[in-house]
Amino acid sequence: MTVQSYSYDKEDIIPGIVHIGVGNFHRAHQQYYTHQLLEQSMDREWGICGVCLLPADEMTVRHLRNQHLDYTLTVCGRNGTDRTYLIGSLTELIWGIENPQAVIDKIAGREIRIISLTITEGGYNLDKETREFDLANPGIQHDLQNPQNPATVFGFVAEGLRQRKRKGNGGITILSCDNLQHNGNTARDAFSTFIRAQDPDLAVWVNSHVTFPNSMVDRITPVTTPEDVIRLNGKSGAHDQSPVYCEDFTQWVIEDDFMAGRPAWENAGVEFTRDVTAFENMKLSLLNASHLLLAYPSFLKGYRRVDEAMRDPGIVQLIKDFMDLDITPYVPAPEHTDLEQYKKTLIERFSNQSVSDQVSRLCFDGISKFPVYIMPNLVKMMRDGKDLMRPAFLFASYRHYLKYGKDDHGHPFEIAEPWLTPEDSILISSENPVDFLHLTAFRSTDLKADEKLVALFKRFSDEIRERGMAQTLESIV
């Protein structure tokens, strides 16, 4: 396999976008679209300046700097044919731990017209119960009291905007690219709440000078393991210290509300719309919710790769029944979208052996995912008296995963839940399964008030503990 290099001169590219959170998904998605646009356009004002803010980002930063910020992206086809691109749209990379002032200066710069974000669902600092911005968070408290020495994304953006306002460098757009319902509205609420608490004058300026369009993003992008680095470089012949691979499906739908202009991303396949709600609801309710339902039963059965789990007829039937019977009644199809074909394509995407996504990636940070992917439709199902078997089974599977930390074969595993509270941990350890339904992520709805859900949840919790995941799943499908 040969690497398809870029034809534009990187030295001619001016960064017009600051992107915070230069992870694999960003490099497979937003960078990919921008790279495609630079290949076909003479407009050189839309390069991307990447910003990393976490200590854990050090290795990524060093690897990318060692190769002039270029990296390879391998797009894995469902037909087994892969294509590898050399991506050059990342023109600068700043590590906030190393040079915090450079982050602030870049956000304040006149040439920057968009701040985009992939900071994960949990990164918006929302209270799991109220879904409101948590001003009591220690990092937030530090930034409120030390505006010129920020530590969180909210503090960095606020100080950058303050400098931007002071210099008269005009308005800007903050574009969330995270999997959240109305992610732009969520970003607006989070940043505005922080800024109002820190600097009321700046909050007035933000209200009239910053837009927060909603968007929907979609491309399955696994974590790149050390073994993947060897495998990908072996196939491509490259010597990339930080390669990325992803599926061949990709989608990006954005509300066209940009304060200071935007790239002509539509020429690279982005769909612009007045209202992203239908696209967002379809994706979060079908893809993301199905991923969560797939994750914990598969992991407890012993599967570690998604395509392996999708060769299990029971897992596939569980996902199909969930999409068809539980979710489809609550998902109006967006314009020009065939919902049945969309669901069929999801099964194909999950089964893509060339991507071979990690089940552990789907399990990661469930406490932040349930309120976004599961609870909105579950509330409607409870209201309408629907069959709650599969949601109850999911809650029981999640509880078993968190409480016992071993799969059906007795193999222990590490649990990655960075946003669990001490109170959550107490509820998880309780011997009364029903206590689990009072986790902070579930409190927006009184789950314990639904007798049918509670009865099913208790039944599945007991069955998984006594009989194992395999037999319990068999009894459902």
C-alpha cells in the first residue's frame, strides 16, 4: 500500500482554526475534511493550530513534532480495501502545559476565526444529576480566581477571548465536535456560565461576538495501540510515530452559524443545515446508544474487539432488536435519509474487520454517556409503557461490569471511569442492586419509580451474577 501525500505547500497555510483536543477522532475527522479542502482549494487561510492541554498529551505532541506535524491516516474499507493519506492540515501544535501563554495568544489572534473542540462528553463539566455547569469543580474554582493562569479549557478560552476583546480582534465561533445533544448549545451554556462567573463584562461581549453552532460528527476511530503502529507502518511503508486509522464511513453536519466566516467544507463533503436536531437524534440514539448496549455484554462475554462481538448472533440480534423495536419509534428520519438503510449500514460498520474497534473504548466513561445516549429515549419509553427489557439488561450489564471487574471467563479487567463520584462508588459497591439506579448519571429520572424497569433490572442483575453473561443474553434473544 502506498501513502497518498498532499499536494499543497504547508508553508503557505495560515491557521484560521484553533482546535482543542488533538486526539485520534479529531485527526480522522475534522483534520481529514480540512485536508481534503486544502487539496482542492486555493484558499490557504484555514489551516488548523492544534492545542493540547493535558499532561497525558505529551507523547502525542512530541511524536507529531518529530515529524513536522504530518501523520498518516488509514481509512479501512468495509470491502477490505484500505487507503492511507498523509495529512498536512495541522500547521501548528501548542502544548498548554509547556507554554500556556501561547494558547492564549493564539486564541486572541485576529487570524483565528474558529475555536473547535473535541474534549469528550465528560469534558464539559456538567453535573451528572442536573446537567448544569459545575462551578464548584476545583479546576474551575482555580481558574475563576486565577484568570491569567488558567488550567482548564474554560479558563484558557476565557482568557483568550478577553485578550481578543481588548485588542479589538473581532468575534469568533466556538464549534463543538463532541457527541452531545445540541453540542453547540451545551458549549454555549458551559462557557457562558463560566465567563459570567469570572468576568461579567466579557460575558456581555461573548453574547454578541461568539456563536456556538450545533453539529453532528460520525466516524468510528479506534485507539491506536503500539501493535497498531507496527501494523499500520508495515502496511504503508511509513515511519509514523503517531498514525491513525478509522472506518470508511464519515459524516459531519453543521448548523451554518459562523461569526467570522468558515471554510468551504461543503466542497469536502460536509453538510450544512439550519437545524441539526434530526441528524443528531438519529446518530446519538442509534449509533451511540447501540455502541453502549453492545459494549458491556460483549466485554463480559470475553470479547475485546467489536468485529469479533458482531460475529456473535446473540449480540447482533440484541442490537437489531434495540434499534428496531426500542429506538426507531422515537427517531424521525432526517431529510433525504433512509432510516432502514442507515441501520443496515450501522451493522456493517460495527462488523468491519479492517477497523476492528476496541470494546474497551466503547466501555470507557459510561457514566458520561448514559445521560446523553440512553436516558432521553428511555424517558419516552417509560412514559409510553414500552417494553423495557433491553434497557434494564443494559443497566444490569453496566452494574456487573463496574461492581465485579471480571468477565465470564474469570479474566479481570481495568475499569476506566474518570468521572465517577465517591458517592457513585458507594452505590456501585452496595449489595442491593436497586441502589445502582440512583447513580448521579441516572438521577434526572426517578428510575426506581418504574416497577417494571426495577423488576427486570433486579432479575438481570441476579442472572448475570449467577449464570454469567452468555446464558443471560441467550435468555433475552
